Amino acid sequence: IMKKEDCCRIFKVEDIMDLPQAVMDIVMGDKKRRDAIYKELLDINGHDMSYDWFRQMYEEEFAQRKKQKQDFTPVEVSEIVVKLALPTTGTIHEPTAGTGGLIISAWWEQCKRVIPWEYFPSRNMITVWELSDRAIPLLLLNLSIRGVMGYVYHGDVLERTVKARYILLNKNDDALGFSDVVIAKPGDRIVEQ
């Protein structure tokens, strides 16, 4: 499990509370710098992409349980849900994504079901929502480092208000590639058509 000290060193922050902004700067910044940091994260975590590397640290340092009633799906529950309800291909919706634990479990299960050159991110898109300003950067990193494609809404899924909308684009549709994160124009409300 990645340690707080590793994160501070990699993202060049002294105070762990500065991590979300530092992560967002990397995710949305220069691709060469992003890719170098992503490779370092992969090395530190033994290239094991089956789980959310930031989960424990996020729960300890950033969770807003009282203010936003934030809680996390236990890993064991995520694994059971994924095995019971995951489609072979198609879009996965997650209305309260946090830092991405359940989506990562689903992504990992989909990857395990086929040989690597038969997994295409474009056939396994995601649509996720997250309200927390602190979780969004880690969610975007967790999805983009895994080459996931789809949409991330920073907003309130119940009120259907959006602060920002991000598009995850894996240009080569490569299971082993990183996704670019593109910010789309935010809308005040999502309207069904």
C-alpha cells in the first residue's frame, strides 16, 4: 500500500492536504510530466492496478463523513457486487464514485475476463459522478492511469447539478495506455432529452 510519504514526494507537496490540487495539476497538465509520475506510481504500487491505491490514505486524511456523509464501499463488497452485476461489455454507471474503488474493481474484473489484446476501453465506457472537490482529482487520476474511457461529472447526482464535466479519452483504445482528461463545458443542470 502506498504511503503518505510516497505521495508527498511524488507530487512534491509538504502538506498532504495539498495533494488533491497537486494531483489535479498533474492530471490536467503536461503529458510528459503526467506520464513520468504515472510510471512512478505504477512502480511504487508494484504495477498492481486491481485496487484504489489512494483509498486508505483518502479515508484517513480527506474523507468528509460528517459534512457530506462520505463513506467508502468496502473492498470485499465491491468485489462481490462486480462479480454479480458486471456486464461483459457496455457502460457502467456509478453515481457516487469517490476516488474510484468500485469502478476500479469493475474495470479489473472486465480486464480479467479477456486477454489483454481483446480488451478495448471504448467497449467498456463509464459514467461516474462525484460531489467532493477533494475526491475528483484522485478519481480522475485513478481512471486515467488505467486507460478508462468515459465521463466524470463533478456534481450532485441527486440534484443533477454539475460543477464540471470531464471526458476520459484513450486515443489509441489501448488497454495498456493512459487516458487523457479533457474538461468539457460545465452545465448547470442535466436535462433528459
